[in-house]
Amino acid sequence: MRTFLLALAMTVAFLASGCATGPGAKATAPIAKETQAQDLADFQKASLLVFKQAKPAEGLQVIDGLIGRFEARYRDSKQHIYSARTLPESLYYMTQAASDRKDAIDVGPTWGHAQYLKGYALIELKRVPEGRRAIERAIELSPANAQFRSELGHTYQVDKNWPKALEIFTEAERLIEFSKDDERVRHQTRALRGQGFALIEMGRLDEAESRYRRCLELDAGDRRAQTELRLIDSLRARGRTTLPGRPTPL
């Protein structure tokens, strides 16, 4: 099980109210409090199964039911649906929709995070193509979410597609302005480490070193960055630029 803070289960401070927010959005009927409570309970249950109990298959069963309810709830909507986590993120989506003359609705963070959780669980089960599709759906709902982008980058690391992984992790770093204040450093260092790993695999050690040093500027205790910097020093000392066959990062 890849290391991951259980904080994901606690990140959803509110559920989809069913009300559109921001410019360019239209109002819809509010979602009943009982429905919101069930959504939150299922999300938290699935999160505990996947992250704390290391039971991704069981968690997937719960999360599929939750996603199915969201899909049914908004199946007939003519609006573009977003799942924003913060007010700045929501305003960004709604402003973009207004600029494009499109009707849009922000249904709150739960649907996007449910899709992310589904992708994470599938990847843990070694069902990477399915996991990637679930993460891509999460990004459709939350295109400015740095955490989701980094998880997509991870799927390309698994496939050892280093140029694509580098591209996705670079996109993730650009989106950290929409992360919550207390998670911004974690999201940025995750994106930087992803870039660094890809760059090492591509033999671009100087660029990789710069990414890991930026991690340490943000978090001096980043042990993974420290480990990768030692690896870079070792490779240089041996006159090598890559380390073939090393495992995909956690």
C-alpha cells in the first residue's frame, strides 16, 4: 500500500448541496440533508477501507455505489459539472464557464474525490488502465486539482512512460495555487518528486537535482527528496546517469 495520509477522508468539509455557485451557473434543486449525510458516510467508509485498512477491493465496492448515485443524480443535467474543493477553485471554474458561454454547476468536492479514490484503489489492485480512467474522470470534474494530476502522473510512472509522467507532474505543480493552504506544500513536493524521478530515469540528473532541492526548500524534512539526492550523488560518482530496474516510487 502506497503511503498516503488519511487526511483525504477529512478533506471534504461539506457535501454537494446541489446548488450552482459562481458566475455562469444556474441553480438546481437542493440535495436533501439525508442524502448528503449518506454520501459523506460512504466516502469516509471507503476511505478507511482503502487507506487505513488496506482493503482496496472492499473500498471499491462502496465507492462504486457512491459514484453511481452521483451519476444518476445528474444524468439529465444539461450543465457542465464541476467538483471543486475550495472557493477559489469553484470561482475559477465558473468564471471559465461564463467566458466560454457555458452553463456550469459546482456540486461540491465529494464526487471528484470519490473518482480519485476509485482510481487509487484500482491502481493498488494493479488495474492500472482502469485506475487511470477513473483518475481522468476525476480531473474532468476537478481540472485544477493538483493532487489528482499527481496521481495521474503516478500511473505513467507505473508504465515507465517518463516523458508523459514528467509532463503530468509539471502540470500538477502549476495547479497548487488552488490547493488548500495546509496542503499546498504536500501537493507541491509530491509534484516535484514526481518530476525528479522521471528526470533521473531520463538521465537528466542536473534537472532532477534542482527539483529535489526545491522540495527541501519547501520541507527540510522531506526524506524521499533526501534519498533521491543521495542516489544522484552515487550515480555521478559511478559515472552513470540512470539506475535501470529500480522500483516505481511510492
